[in-house]
Amino acid sequence: MKGSIEQDPRGLIYESYRIDGITDAQCRSIFFDWALGMDAARDSREDIGALLDIYGGANPDHPMTAVLRDGLQGSATPRRRGGWRSRER
């Protein structure tokens, strides 16, 4: 498939950069589809960083670049919230 790379095997991110007039909402939807389709064993931070390196530099004002940046910030290691250990005994 044209535009298919290891980090984007279905070419979703590649195609999003080719769509004229794509909106932020459409980019978020495509990103969500991309994330759901990725192997859970892969490091999403590394993949998003690689996609930004590949596409973001040439398209800094594209809505997908902003979505990828947001995804990179939002994929930080989650902290434990709640559970039985956080309750008073």
C-alpha cells in the first residue's frame, strides 16, 4: 500500500495529510482509528514521534500534526488512580 510504513501499516496517517481541507475532528477520528488498529505490544509514543518526524516537519500547520502532538503528550505513562490501596483502612 502506498504510504504504508511500520508505524502506519494501513496508511491512515499518510492519507490524512493528502486530504485537502481536512478538519481537526476528522483528524482526531482518523487518529483514533489508527490507534485502535495498532498492535498493543508496540510503543505508541515512539510510533507517534516517528510519524511526527516523517510528516510533521513538512506540514507544521496541518491539523493532523496538531493531533499527533496532542497524542504524544497524552500518551505519557498513566499513574495509578484509586483502587483498594488508596482507601483509608
